[in-house]
Amino acid sequence: MESLIYKKQNFYEIASEKELKDCDDFAKEYMEFLNKAKTEREACREAAILAEQFGFQPFDFGRKIKKGDKRYLLNHNKQILLFKIGSADLEESGIKIIAAHIDSPRLDLKPSPMFEEGGMCYLKTHYYGGIRKYQYLTTPLALHGAVVKANGEKFEFVVGENEDEPVFYISDLLPHLSQKQEDQKLREVFTGEQLNLVCGGKKSKDYKEQKLKNKVLEILKKRYGMSDADFMSSEISAVPAFKAREVGFDQAFIAGYGHDDKSCAYPALRAILESKTSDTVIVWLVDKEEIGSEGNTGAQSKLFEDLIDEICENFNISARKVRKNSKCLSADVTSAYDANYSSVFDKTNVAEVSCGTCIVKYGGARGKSGSNDASAELVSELRKSMEEEGVLWQTGELGKVDLGGGGTISKFIAKLNIDTVDLGVPVISMHAPYELVSKADVYSTYKAFAAFIK
Ligand code: MN
Ligand code: MN
């Protein structure tokens, strides 16, 4: 009999031996993905490799689509859409969509980044997404870059991920001299213009001016054939150089860079790759969520609508009707209750770690402003699909009313008249260089996606 009082359950308390093992195995595979996919370009590359292994073929507009097709569309190397055309009536059953973002907060190099002062050569950065700036100080950072030279020649590089490679470093003030700073406001103390990476320090004999900068540029010339000007047509990001690690004596958690939102993107990817459904499914791994979903690789671009139009044109059916009958899980992380900062959470309405994937009916700020606010009907449908498949889930709000807030891509998808709800992994220290999640919640999110597209 259904219990009168709803009570959250902890995965580790109720899981069978087999589920515990499956959860652990999934966590290992997720950690491997996380280590290989720190930027959106890398996430796309890894997703495409996996897609091909599972028989998905590259797709571009203008190609024929037929029932049974498994395709992926790579758009400008920064977003990827995987789709499977099912045998079911597309107009009537619509498309099952799971959308997650693959960009994460980080520091991007400025177009003209290099300067030297006080015996050190630096790279200037402009932060990407919402970071707490002080978290990037005195921590090892790796550079992940894509450079396109003036002649069109393109190359990608990574420095700082392997043990034998150097890392990059941003300094902090010594406590001995921080007396005045201790009394200042956090947002005034740490400024964006201080986020300069140490990138060199061996002066050369043969230059009078800019001895260091020249020396570092010589190394870049030799190694990559790149010049100072090539920075201007490049995308080079400084990301935490850490590998994902298990946390705790009992290894219940995973610390890693980019759980937001790879802890949803990877489960979504796995769900479509392994799915045997007769429905049509799209998994959309999208870029630019952290800076407002702008640009031609963000969720506000027309690409997603274009793909649905293209599929429908192939079958000569109404795209409007398909969208109306489609359903989408906007798969993004949410906050998890944190005993160290308990005052910011409404204890009865926040996710708890290890209690399963979290449905977030609405987000936004100040009176749900900017929020999708999913329908009760859709949430009920989701409950049903998860309960049928034994998926552990919970609901949660980000934090207390009027303390702050946040958005996801759900509102952009809902604008297309697609019924959309947010669901994802609860995270501790969201947007920090090293975020924390429970293995159980990543696994439950994967099970939720599988149940949704079943
Ligand atoms: Mn996110
Ligand atoms: Mn985020």
C-alpha cells in the first residue's frame, strides 16, 4: 500500500547487491568520460566516438532519413545531437528528447593574453560562466586549446593533464600580508583581471625587451608553429588539471571537474546508445549553457528546431504536431543539501545526496522569474515511468526563496511547444573547480533517462 507520508530513500540503504555493483561500474565509466571530456569540443569528440561504436552514423542536413536510422549531427564541433528514428507513429507519439549541456565554467585566454612582469610571464584570462574567482587561485590548471592559424591550418592541444606535463598557476596573497584584505568584501577582493596564469619564467640572453614573452613564444613556435597573433583566432581554456576521484572511505562520491553538466550528459548519451525503444529519440548535448545559451552552438540557436523540421519533412508530416506531442527532459544538475552551508537551503525542498535523480519543477529567481515551471501532468508522467522501472528519484529546489537562483535550457525548449521538465544530478559545490556528486545519483539519473525513453 502507498504510504501516507512521503519519505526520501537513500540508494545505498535500499539497493540490491547487483544494483550496487551496476552503480559502481557506471561510475567508473562516467569518470573515464569526465577525464576525457573537459571542454565542449572534447565532449563532442568523445560522444561521436561512442556513437560510432554503437552504430550511429554522421548526419548532415539534406540527407535522407528513414525509420530505424541511428544518426548524429555534429554542429561546429561544439554541440552534438544523436537521434534514433523509431517505428512508432512519429506524429502521434512525438519525440522523446533529453538535453544536457557539455560546457562547464572555466577560464578562457584573452585574444592577446601574454605579458611579463616581475620575472614571470603570464596569460590573461576572461572567465567563462559563473565562477567564484578565488577558487581558481593556487590550484593546478591545464590548458585545452583549439587554434586556427591565419592560413586556416587548425590544431588542438592539451598541456597539463599528464603527470609529466607542466601545469599553469594563479597566485594568491600570502596570509602574512592579507590583514587588510580579510576585512574587504569577497566580490571586491578577487577581480577578473587578477586571474592571470603563470606560463613561463626562463629569460633568454638574446632579447633586450620582453625577454620572457619572446622565450615563451619561441617554445610555442617550435612546438605548435604558432605565433603571438594566432592567439587571436584560438579558443584556449584553462581548466582544473585534476582527474575525477572517488571520495570517502566507502567511495560513495565522485569529485571531479565538470559534473555540471557531464553528470547528466554522459547518462543521456548512454541511455540513447543502449535504447531499444520503438519511439523516436533525440539526445542533445549542447554548448554555451553557462553563458546564457547564446550563439550558434547554444540552446537558443535554431539548430534544434531545424533538425525536427528536417526529420518531419523526410516523412512528410507536420513538425508542429510532432513538437506538440514531444516530451523533453532538460537534464541539468541541481544543488544538494550541504551541512556546511545549511542556512541557504529549505530543508524540506532540497535534494539530498544519494537519494536519487532530482526533478526540478521550476527554477528561476524572485518569484520563479525566468523559469520554465513544468506542468503537473508531465511531472506525473515522469513519476510513473520512474516508479515502473524502480528508479530512485526525489524533487528539489535550488535553495531558499529569494536567496538567488539559476536557469537551465528548459525554457528554450519549452518555447517550441515541447513539454519540458528539468531533472538531474544533485551536486555539492556546484561550479567549483572540483565538484562533488554521489555515484548513486549519477546512476539513478541514467536509469531515469532509460525509463523515460523506454
Ligand atoms: Mn548546468
Ligand atoms: Mn552551471
